[in-house]
Amino acid sequence: MSTQILDRITADPDQQERYARIALACLTIPGEPNPPAVRLTGTNGPAVVQHTLDTLPPAIAEQTVIDALDSAADGTHRVLIPTDPEWPTGLDDLGTERPVALWASGDLDLLTGTPARAVTITGARAATSYGDHAAAELAHDLTSTGRSIITGGAYGIDAVATRATLAASGHPIVVLASGIDRPYPAGNTGLLHQVTEQGLVLTETPPSVAPTRSRFVARTRILAALAAATVIVEAGARSGAPQVAHTAHRLARTVGAVPGPITSTTSTGCHLLIQAGIARLITSADDLAPTVDE
């Protein structure tokens, strides 16, 4: 089947790099420090893909590659690569950890405002009513001042922030850890459909691929890099949300955290970020005004 893959990649010279990147996205681990795509140029795509295939067990993920190439070729799914004008330039700050490609559904014009006018809001899936209130208020107020809100579309804080953005007539951006045609979590399928219609859904995961722990971890770097600022609203000490904050801090982005009761374990992660000097204390959207472009 590797011959079939290479034939598809080379069939259209104008799309050779795009198709090579689609293949590599299917064959490699997202977020790995030195992915094969680092060696990829507009002309050596087939050679890089062939070398990658040679290093893998026979037939691993090859059908996924064929399906992904077919869906891109027939226009079923829009695929962005770094040479596209819509490519979010904030992701370039990730260096060798930059996504190989992105699948997108929705309004690509929203990416032109990233990262300068975008804020990532994320936090606990098992949020409290206090966290829900804080997230909704932040998302609503930031949206009202023209900021784009980015979330991971998960239960809890992410979903609340996304709904508040939609309610404020905003255009949220959601980054999935699953394939573009496989909304996750399933309970948020209706919400994600709304985002596709009024905002934008992005993912580096190929179509039909289920989310995995490694993909959730890898997604944190995208959430951090897409925005000028990241705000954590409730998070356990070892939850995934603080990883977004740490990555944003490494990228010299603004990081904020909403404080909560000292007796609440869902606020422990936020308090640790503030205590470590990684995050500034956030009580309202005004606390982000000095660092997010007006």
C-alpha cells in the first residue's frame, strides 16, 4: 500500500507538500520534538514519507493515510499547512513541535486574529458552579471587547466558555484531540456543531482517529500557542489544564489563573500557578487588558 500512498502524493505537483504532510500526520506522533516534517520541503515530501514508512511496522496506519488523502482530494475536509495564508502563525513559535498539518471546519478568517487578539480559556472538566460562573463571565466579557475565545471543547470550563462566547454572538475556536469528523466528547457534539457554524473547529488529528492520552497532552501546546494569553479557571494539581499554562509561559505568552477557595481541590492548580509566578491572578477580563491588543 505504500506505493499507493506515494502515487497519491505525487499525482498533483501543486499539492505534493500538502499530501505529504497529511501522510506524515497519520504516521507520526503529534508533538514529538523532531518529526519527519522538519526535513520536509515542497519537493522532497515523497522521500520523507517513504523513509517514515520504512521505519514503521508493515501496514501500520496506512489505510488511515489513504482515507485522509482521499478526503482532502475530494474536498471533504479542509487541510491547512504552514505555507497557506490561513495558517495560524502563532503555531510557528513551537519550532520543531509545530503541527504537521491542521484539519479545519468553519470560518478560517478567524485565524487572522491569532494570536494577538485571542485568549485561551480552559480548566477542570468537573467544574464547580463557581468555576462555571467565572468562566462564563470571562468569556462573555472578552468576547464583547472583540477577543476570540479558544477552548478544547471539553466538558466543564471549556464547554461553559464556549457557550458563553456563542451567547455573546462571538465566534469561538475549538481545538480537538480527535479527528475533525469525530467530535469528542460525544456529549458536546451539538455544541461543536454550533462552533462549526459560528466559529471554527481545528485539529491536528487525522479524520476518523479517536483521541488518546498522548493526543490530549499534545493538544495543550496548540491551545497555548494559538493565543496571546491563556487563563486557567479551576484545575486540579495534576490535571491537563496547567500544562497549557506551562507551555504558554515557555512561549512567553501571558498566563492567568482564577483564584478560588483554599479548601477546593479544583482550584489547587490555579493557586500553584500563581504561587510559582507562572500566572497572574485574574478576577475579571480587565486584568488581561494590558497584555492583549486592543
